[in-house]
Amino acid sequence: MKYSSIIVSASLLLSATMLSSCSDVLDTAPDGSLTIEEILQDPVKVSGLLAKCYDKIPQKAYTYSNFEPLPTSLSDDAWSSDEGYNGLPVNVIYNGRQNAESHPLRDTGGNVANGGSTSGVAIGSYWANYWAQIYQCNQFLNLIDRAVVDNDPTKAEAIRSRYKAEAHLLRAFFYSELVRWFGKLPIVEDTYAFDADFSGLKRESVYDVVKFIISDCDYAINCPELPWRIDISSERMRMTKALAWAIKSRMSLTAASPLFNEGNNYWEWAYKINDEALKALLSNNYELYTTVKNTTVYGTGKGSAFRELVATQADISSNPRDKETIFQHRANNGHWIWHIGYIGSTMNNTAYCKACPTQELIDAFETTDGQPVLNLANPYLDEKHLKPNYNAANKLYDPQNPYENRDPRLHETALCNGDKFIWDGAKQTVESFVGGKNQINFDPSNRKNTRTGYYHCKTVAPNIDGGSGNVYGTMLPWKFYRLAEIYLNLAEAAAEAGHLDEARKAANAVRARVGMPELPSLGKEETILRIHNERRVELAWEEIRYFDLRRWQSPEGNLHTTCSWLTAMYITRNSDGSFKYERRNIWSKERGGADTRDLLLPLTTAEAARLKSSTGVDWQNPGW
């Protein structure tokens, strides 16, 4: 029969050509061939099979096509200065030209030049790559019980046990990525022969897929040989029990959310999982990062520990400095921070500006008294976001002095007009006002200046220097999971399930790090709104917002209210040196990528056709 799905395609790639697919990591016989039995009798080659299961873990952030942090640029947190550059992903999607055959977010791929590796692309081609990795995991699990994993029989079973736990957890990881991008999936636990009957293959509900993911995570958690934390540098990025709990936390929240729950109320279930996850992590030496280690660079302000955490690589130790990071990428394959996304403009040693924070993101940061700036239930009085609906209880916010008295995370996330930074060995002041050296510019042919009046700084050390030595080329490993997200996952699930005191307690732990007041006792809907906003502020630029906006929608919903019209702060300097602040739309038309179909990525047309031919069912996501 024809190879009727990507699962079969993976079988074609990895079974029929197994010898070549393993040649990247395994030695071969003089004639260039190995039998599977020869591989399984060599512990080094068996470990190589497991290593292949680690391929294609995405690198994210600035490793996307053309150094664009795409999920951030496609959320309401950012606007990219590449919107006028024909053919680049943001240009295609902002103009609504993406389709099932060619979708630049789904199909984008990293390469060696922008942080990728020769053994697997940095990111992108999600459907094909992640199914191939799931196949690798299934194949490994099918073979491992008859493999020789160590020549010392007294060590072999412990090693085998850890290998199996890692393969189960890697399968859970790749499934979790697929669910977030594509929704419903088939549950595949085995490898298939080429002539297998695939007519019964079907997409299971997200809830059922997540239960399968959780079962893999539980397998890993119950493995005595799997560590809670990696404390050997050579094992950096290997699977841990902590990661298993983090995946359970995130995916239970995903399954309970409106986009995926099929009208069922799974919030109590998600709450219990997240409650267990946080307790397990806290009892095994994971904790929020609250004490600044390098005060010379990060200072001693209320936001300093937050900035040091997100702008530095987690250390590998049994008792590390950073006990918050749960899983990060390899040290030598991190994400570019460079000058892109930092300051841009026409300054020396800078290039293109790329993604910059929107006024909508800036609006999300509360004032220091813990009051939201806007009415979170209805933040704007018009669809174009030019008429902010200010929170009547907020007495500190001044629209003509908008960056004072704000949550400390604001200035650790975005560079605002008047903020200080170091560049080329000298102290600089952000001048994003009209006529300033970092001025706003709406010309789509200009790729160097901010479209929004702000610049990103969250993942960049405050003293990064664009001068000699190319310090701006430093790469920071992407942090997939950190403990603050688990706190906020619990807060959301608890609020949705009606455990309001526990919801506030979890959110308040995160707020306390930066000295923000505790959330007040509010009703359920108001508490949920505050926790949604807390997620936005704490996790900005970490690719969380892209998925949050989507999972909070019903399957018939869209992103028009949040993502179609986005705004900038247009600043002019008065004759007395003061500034006038005015909200303006970045474009005179709606930005694309906000329709119902954009809640999920499409399968390619060829893939959808193959699957329909094999199963008789339309596998394409709605709207594509």
C-alpha cells in the first residue's frame, strides 16, 4: 500500500533506512552496514539510539527564520519591524497570506548559522519532525529490553531503567509540542510495518492525548534511576522527574482550556495535577529565584532577581544557584540574543530591530500599588485600542508620565523612553521619541527602528556591550520550563475550579519576588482575569502568550479583539523638555493571523489528503 501518513513516512525513513539514519551517531562495519542485532549488542551504539530520540528538540526564541521570535511576534505582545519585508514570515502572516500548503510558522526551520545543528533543525516542520521523533522513541522502547546497555551486568538494569524512562518522557515532550500546535492527534505507541492497515487511525480528543502524555510522564516519575535534577555538565538537557511534572502541569491546563475541552469541565482534574506538581517540585529542591548573585550587572532593585534569572544560563550542580529553571536547551545551541531584539535603530554595531513590545503589553504591567492600569474585563473602549478603559481604582497611573510607579518587571522586560542601558562601553538613554536616536518609525521599509516606541530587553543582560569582542553574539540556552510557570498554572486551574484562596496564594508567590502587593480577595471571574494578566507579565517573551491567547478561545472563537489592531506609543518632545504621549495604531489596516483558523496550525495539504485517503476522515484543522 502507499505510505499514507506522516506516521508511515516516519516508518519509511527510520525502518527502511535505519542504517543511514543512525550513521550520524553510530559507527558502521567496514562495508557500511550494521544489522539491528549488532547495534543492540554494543552499549555505545544503544546509547546512540537513545541520543537520536533527543534530536530536534526546538531551540525557539531568535532561532526562528531570519532571527525572528515568531510566536512572540504573532501574539499581541510584539510587533516586528520586518512586516514590510516581502517573503519573511511576519510579512506573510501579518498580511494574511499564510495557507495550508505554505505556512511560515509551521514550516520555518533553523540552521547552523542561526543556532541550529547539523543533526537536526533548530525548530520548525513541526508535524513531520515531531512524529519522526515519536517514532524514534517508540522504536527505542520496542528494542531496549533486548539490548546490551552495559558490559557490567550489575549496572545494566539500572541503566536500562533510566533509558526507558527517558524515552517515555521524550515521547511525552514531543507529543506535548504537537498538541499545542495542532490539537487532536492519534495515539501511537508502536512502530508500524509498511503494509499495515491504517484505516482505523484517528485523531483522539486532546484530553485523551494528554492522559497518554501524563502516563508517559508518570512512568518517568516512578523510575528510581531518573534524577530530579541534572548535576553533571556532560548530561545537560537529559530528562528528569522535574520535567515530567512540568509537562503534566502545562498539558493538564491545556486539556482543560476552552479550545480543547470539548465542552467538558476538567478544571478540578487540572487543579489536582498542578497542586501535586508544585508540591513535588518544592519538596525536591526547586524554588523561585529571589536573590541576585551578580549585583554589578543586575543591580539590587526589586526586579533584579527576575532579570538575572531570565537573562542567564542555569548552572549545572547538585545545589545550583538557579533552582527555578526546570529544563533548558544545550549550552552550545541556545538562542541568539545578539543586538537583534535589544535596541536596534541606527546606533553603532546594531542591525535590525525585529520584535518590539506593543503598547498592549506595556498596559498589562500594574502600578506599584497592585492596581491594574486598565479595566481587565474590557481594557479598550474601541476595537483599535486607541481609547484605553482605565481602571477607576488606579490612582497612581499618569498617562503623561506612564512609566513611573509601575511593576518592576516592566523595565526588566521592555526598554521605555528614558530608560538607561549600556552600549559600546558607554551609558545610553533610550530616546524613542520622534527625533531621538532610537526614534519610532512607521515606515515599513525601515527595519532598524521600533514600530511601537519600545525595545525588548528581557533576555539580555543590562550591561551587554555591542563594541569590541562581539559580546552581543552571546547565546543563551532557551528555558522551556521554570517554576514560576508551574505556580501560575496552579493559580489558573485553582481559580477556574473555584479554589480562589489557593489561586491567589500561588500567584502571590510569583508577585512577591518583585515586591508586588498580594492579589486582593475577589470573585471568581475577576480572579481569573488577574491571573491571566499575571501570566502575561511574568512570562512575556517566553512564547507562553501565543498559546494562552489560543487555548482561552472556544473552537469557534478568534483573536480579533486582542491581535487585529495593535498600538504604539508615539512620543514627541515639548519645548520645555517634557514629553507628550499619544497612542497610535501601527498599521492603518488589521493585522492578519487573528482568524478562527489561526487558533491551530494546519497540516500540509498533501499530508491531509494522504490521511483522508487512508482513513476516510478529514484530518485538516478548521478553516484551512
